[in-house]
Amino acid sequence: MGLLARLRKEWFIIGIVLVILSAKLQPSVGVRGGPLRPEITVAYVAVSLIFFNSGLSLKTEELTSALLHVRLHLFVQSFTLVFFPLAVWMLLRVLELTAIDQWLLRGFAPIVIFPALLQTVSCMPPPVSSAVILTKAVGGNEAAAIFNSAFGSFLGIVVTPVLLLLFLGSSSSVPFSSIFSQLFMTVVVPLVLGQVCRGFLRELLERRKPPFGAVSSCVLLMIIYTTFCDTFSNPNIELDPTSLLLVILIIFSIQISFMLLTFAFSTRSGSGFSPADTVAIMFCSTHKSLTLGIPMLKIVFEGYEHLSLISVPLLIYHPAQILLGSILVPSIRGWMTSRHKVHNIYSIYTTSG
């Protein structure tokens, strides 16, 4: 394979490296309030484009089928909002014996360790964009990823504050209506519009086959760029290097471990999940929302002197999950391809036999 062909094949990985380097060199361009205005272009335009693109590319019967895949939805939501918090809590009880900054640990904690403390990453709902884009990039069950990302985010509007209030034993005001309306306008409406447009353009789309995957990947590169601009320009990340390094290692370890765990559960004999389902499960179950998470933390811990440290794990987890997922796309796609080949050979053998 020539160099040019290789570059074309790996353009997405190269793009990730370039946008991260660009964010490091000039973070002010893509930071909130900067020239790119990511609080508008990403939070509204990019997310809306992702779901419009999905609505335009997905067959209606695929979406309908995904809605009825109840076992998959129960698995994803239970893993995200039940197993994830409990597993991380057990890990933290072990880490409390180490020298790592205790406030950073409580940024992960899903159960109150001391009064008025708790809970960032583990109780957050899934994001509405990254899991969908990565599932589509691999060729997984995009319809299931869309449903679980959207449903999990809507569920998180209620469940996450309830968990926070339950563990904190206090009350706070969460703007349910504004969060709900934003999700509705950026997820549901574009998805429905995409499906409506597909009804009129079905023949043209099937004949021309537009590069829907490439469009979603380009949007993801923009999200990665603005996310790392925020990360590199955030003063809260400037803390004890040893604790910060340990937190980064813990985050990547958690993500890799949970992806392997969901992979093992969803591919075991008798699970009833296809390889495409497994891809959606891996991304939707392990990703957490920064968009919903940070506002909730600011509401619950408003005026609290340790808010910046409590927020650090979530600020790191978000770009880490996108980066790790993007790097794993070629490997997971290769696994899916091999599984499909095995399935086809088995089908031919059983049919001829």
C-alpha cells in the first residue's frame, strides 16, 4: 500500500492528532466564548447535524427495530446508572488507602464518603453525540446507539439529580425544563427531520450513497478540537502532577476495563446480541456526559471551595473517552468484519449441509 493510500485510509487518526496539536498550540480559538463559539456551534449545530445525518442515513425499519430491542436498552442503562457507580465506588474504597488527593477521589465517588461530598463521573448519563458517532464509524448498531444515548440523556435529567440529592441528603434546584428542551431540539427534532427528508429522497440517497460516515467523523473531529481547547485552557487542570497523572491512569484503566467487560458480557454464548449490538453497547455503556455533568455539579456544589477539584475527573474523562474510542475504531471494525465473515461461512455450511 502506497503512502498516499495509507494516509487516506488512516485520515481520521491523523485528523485526531492534528486537532489535538492545534488545540494545544492555540486553545483560545476553540474555547468557550472564543471565535468558534463551541457553546453554540458544537452544543447546538454540531449535535443537531449528527442526529439529522443519522436520521437521513438510517432506514426507518432499523430505527423501529432498535426501539424494540429491550434487552439491549436494559443492559446499557443498568450498566451506566447502576453497575458503573457501584464498581467505581468499590475501586475508590481501595484507592482511599493511597496518597492520591482525596478530593480528586471524591470527584469519582458514587456514594457520599463524608457529608456534602460526591459524585461526578460515575452517576453521569451517556452523552448524546460521541457514542453515536463512534458506533457509526465502526459500522455498529447505530439505531440502538441513538436510542440509548438519547434515552440515557433524557433519563439522566431526572435520575442523576435524584441520585445526587439522595446521596447528599439535601436539596438543589435543577433546570429540568431548559435541559429537556435543549435535548429535544438538538436530538429528537433533527432525527425526525432527517427521517422525513429520507422519505422524499430515498431513491436518490440509495443511488448516490452520500458519505454519511465521513460527515459524522468530521463533526467528531470538531468536537475533539473544541473539547481539548477547553481542557488545555482550563486552570482547574493545573494541580499536583502526581495526583493528576494517577487520575488520568485511573480514568483510562476504568474505560478500558469497562469496555472489555461489556464486550465480554455481550459476546458470551447465549447473550442474544449481534456484533453490531456489541459495538453500541461498548460505547453507550462506558461514555459519560460532560454537557449535563458540569452544570449539575455547579448547581449541587455551588459556592463550594473544592468544586474545581471535584470537577477534574469529569473534565478529563470526556476527552479521554473520545480519544480512546477513536483510536480503537479500526481494531473494533476489524473484529466486526471477521465476525461477519465467520457468520457467513457458518450460514453457507449449515445451508449446504
